[in-house]
Amino acid sequence: MAEPQLTEPRAKPNRRAERRAAQSPTVKLARLSSLTGILFAVLFVVALVLVHTTPTLSASDADITAFYNSSSTALVTVGLYLIPIGGIAFLWHAHATRLLIKSRTPSPSAIPDGLQLVSGILFVVLLFAGTASAGAVALLKDLTNAPLPSPDFVRGMLAVGYGMVFIYSLRGAGMYVLTTTTLFRQAGIMPKWLALASYLLAAFLLLSTLMHPAAMLLFPAWVIIAGLAVFIRAGRVAEPPPSERQASERQSA
């Protein structure tokens, strides 16, 4: 009679480790791009709304004087402190997005790739300068005991801020939408309907003459929608074979 063979008990599979191993770099980068995009959008919207509590360019001298003699300037100051944090979150998002694109296309088209980088930096720099100008007098009032400048000077500072944000920085945002959409389409991780909507938005941001936060708020809305759509699609689209990826990397080196 044959003796029963002893078998070693099988180790329980570590499902969490298996899921991590099965998760592709594209999905990880898509998640990081989406999360940092949401963080940027939240900070940006809150900060822009707070900074925009300053008087408008058409406000009377009496309204400007009354505003800067009130406690409402504290909201502007809080917004000024939030803007750089939002800008850093955007740079984080933009870099994660570029890594995501290069995980799919190691050799992206040179022109949109370079313009995407420059336009993202341009958007942040002009946003910083514009909001600093628009909120400078509120910061002066809240942090010092210096006498307030004349309403004409305040209106001039606001005009500089409005110009930098709603004319120059908005164009940088439009170019970022345009180039990022092109690169996403080349990588095959943005649906056609969203690409079409993105190109229309880019045209609006590049040509808009509105001096209202609603125009600027379209950009963070796009960042959230595009990030979520790309994250969902990234898990469904197969990555290029390693051999093709390595060949592309050798060609680009």
C-alpha cells in the first residue's frame, strides 16, 4: 500500500502585492496627474475668488477707499498666500502629466512637447505676478502701518494685475490646454470627444477678452475633467510592448 505523499501548504497569495505588481506605470502616473490636478484646481479656485474680492477697475474712488479701510482686505491676503501653493501643485501636476505622456510615447513631437513645458511655466509665473500686483495694496494694509496710496494708484495696480492674469496668464493656460491635448491624443489616452472640447476651450482661452474670473476658472475645470478621463482611459488602453518602448528610447537618446 503506497504511503500518502505529504505536500507543503501553499502560501496565501498576497493580493495587494499582486495588484501593485500588475499596475502599470501609466496608471500610476495617470493617478498622480489626476490627484495633483484636483489639488491645484481646488487651491486655485479658492485663491482666485478671494483675490477677486478687490474692487473692480470701474469702481469709484469712494468704493476703493471704503474697501481698503475695511477688514475685507484680509480675504485678499489669504488668497495671496494660497496662490503660490496652488502654483506649486500645478507644476507638480504638469510634471506628472509629462511623465505620463512619455511613458506612452518616449519620443513625443518636439514642438508641442516644448511648448507645453514653456506654456505651463508661463502660466504660473504670470499668475504669481498678476495676483501679487492686484493684492499688493491689501497686503500693505494688513501687514504694515504705512498710509494707503491714492485710489488712482490702487486702480493702476489692479489694472496691471488684471492684465497679467486675464490677458497674459490666460494665454499661457490656453497654450497648455492645446499642447497637452495634442500630446494626449498622440499617446492614445484621451477620448476624441474630450479632445474636440479641449481644442475649443484652448481657442477660447487664447482669444478671450473677458476680464472675469469665470474665464480663468474654465482652466482648472478642464484640468480636473481631463485628468479623470485620462486616468480612466489609461487603465483600459494597452501599453506599447517593452521592445517598442526601448527602441523608441534608443532613437531619442
